[in-house]
Amino acid sequence: MSSPLQLETRPYGQISPSERLHLFAFSVASGIHTAKTFASYIFSSERKNKTWKRFQGEAGGRYTTERLNIPELQSRRPSTYASYTQFIQETGLESNVEILESPAPKSDNVGHSTTFMNAKLLWVGRKRHDRVILYIHGGGYVMAMNKASLYFWDYMQKELETHGFSTGIAVLNYTIYPDGPFPTVLSEVTLAVNHLLSSGVDPRNLYIAGDSAGGNAVMQLISHILHPGIVKSIPSAPIWAPFAGAILISPWVVLTTDSPSYAENESVDAVSRDGLERWGAAVLQQASDEYSSFVEPGKAPEGWFSGVESILGRLFITAGDKECMRDDISALAGTLQEHYAMHHNKKMSVPVMKDEEFPHGNRNVTFMLEKGGVHDHSLVDFEVGETRLVETTRILIDWLAGGMNPSIEVQGKEH
């Protein structure tokens, strides 16, 4: 195990002269690493299943997250808003930004401030209130959004349109480490949900999606709705009907790296075990133990998610079988399925979707485990510019389209 992490106090992306020198050395070493990776690819059986750019993208992600510390990684990743602005310029889409107004700052029962420093909704195209997907990006809570995520949701939006479902995509710009200790992000997610509901979005037409740390944030919201009295500084989300559903793409549900899948997949995943360990330590260092079930939903006590079926119509959870987090995600999927099964008074196993299968039937929790998949498998395609998309993406589109309700409408669809 690594030594205890020193709490970072520098602003996002600020690096020291020594770190700047290290980044220069890293860039030189990366060139050598790419050459070695190509040689490995030439003789690899993976050539049958992966293009070179995907193979290199996964290897490069693993190499980068293993060798760079948090400020160094931040310095290479523009802010979420900057990435959104660049995306708008590249696509020619209309820019729609809503600054989320927060209540007067106050402190919770352990002294955490609930100010909202960066809470904005960044819409992919036009704002809509009839069908909405609220997306919370990943990055270990230490990095801003990868621009590739916007291209992924732009693609999803267009595909849903071909199925006859025009859908608004709202991306939450939230506060990043070190400025966002728990419960800051939960505050901002709750604020975003309440804003959408007060704007006229029917909860039955609202999906809440997140990848990696964003998936963790979605689970925090679920915990907060089920246990509203624990984080007293944050108002609950006043839903009068269940949300349409939640989408958890490679959700980060346990912030330590002890599960067997870490040892099994640390040499093949797209993110390094060392990096995940550092990021997890940074998040845990800023969170009080009394909130452990919020921060690490995969370690929540038995019965913690009792009642989840009353606030979420259904869930779609993904993982790759070559992903370090695989075991933790699989375990949480099983726990959530058990709650829905008990609600329906029958015992059901977790429906694990293979590549060739389609999630038919009235399944409340669909768990898609993709063969050969790595962390954030669907999003990696858009990061490396892949044209042959993974099966998880297709199945997610069909799952969404198959569950959207055309009969629930509200006034003022577009703005």
C-alpha cells in the first residue's frame, strides 16, 4: 500500500516546477511506451478484436494514470466548462448553459460547507423538459470531464431521435477535488435534480446517468433520497413518482482496490490500479466516516438500499470483464437486483447481458458485462475516435428507447 496521501490545497491543475519537469520527462517516455505498445500489438491476439487506436488508447490511459499524480493529471485536462465550449465550437451546436442558484451557504453537522462553486447545467443542444437525461461525468472526482463524454451523449441523443424519442441531455458541471469534499458533489447533484423537476420535468421522464465517479454520485443521490436525515445540510429531492431510471457506466462503488478483479485486470484495464488507489484515498480523506455508505455504496450495510424500487423505475449497469472494478460493480448489481426481486416477491438472479443478447422483458436491473471490456468501455470509443462501437452502446440505446414513455408529456418541450 502507498503512504498516506497529503491533502492537496492547490487550485485545480496548478503544478510545481518539479512537476512540470516530470511532465516533460513523461512526454518523452510516452513516445517510447507507444512504440513498445505497437510492438506488443503486432504480436497480440487482441488484433482480432481491437483496432490499434483502441489498443493504444487503453494502454495509454493505463500508463498515464499510473505515472502522473493528481495535479499533473489535472493540468492535462481542461475544465469541464472549457471542454463544453470547445465541443460547441467543433459541432456548431447551440450553447445552452444554466447556472444553478444555490441557497445561502450553511454547514452540515460536521462543518462541511454547502456552497456550490461550479454547479451548472451544460445542455447538449437544446434544452428540453419532456424527456431528459441528466449526466454526471467521471474522473475519480479529481479530474474534469473528458470531452469525449460529450460526443458520446451527442451520439446517444441522435440515436434516440431515430427511435422517435427527442431527448434533452443535461451535463452537470460540478466541483472537482480539492474544492469539492463530500457532500459538495451530492449537494450539486441534488440541486440539479431539483432544478429540473421545478422546471417541469416529470420524474417519470428523467434518467440520471453517470460513469465511474459520476456513477458513484448517482448512488449518493439514491442514498440521500432513501436516507434523507443523515446529510442534514442538503434538501431532499421531492419526487412524487419514481424516476424513469438510472444508468451506471462502470460505476466506482468501492474506493479501495482490494477486490480480486484488481489483481486480475490491473495490467489490461484502461485505468491503473495505482491511480484508482490514489484518487480513492484523496476522496476518502475528505469524507467523514459517518458518510461511508454514501461515499462507498458497494460497502453499504445490508438493507441500505431497501426501497430503491420506489424511486427508480429501472437501472442499467455496465462493466467490462477486463475491468479492475468488475467485482465491486457485479456485487452492487446483485444487491440492487435482490431489492427489486424482494419487492416483486420472487427470487431472481442478476440478468447478465452477453454481447449477443438484448435486454428483453420487464427487468428492473440490467447488468451488462462486456467480454473484453475495460473501464468506461463505451466512452473509450469516443475518446480514441473509434468507428466500430462496442455492443454495450447499442444495447444501452435499445434499453433506453424500449423504456421511454411516449404518453407522458409536458408543456414547453424546447427552450
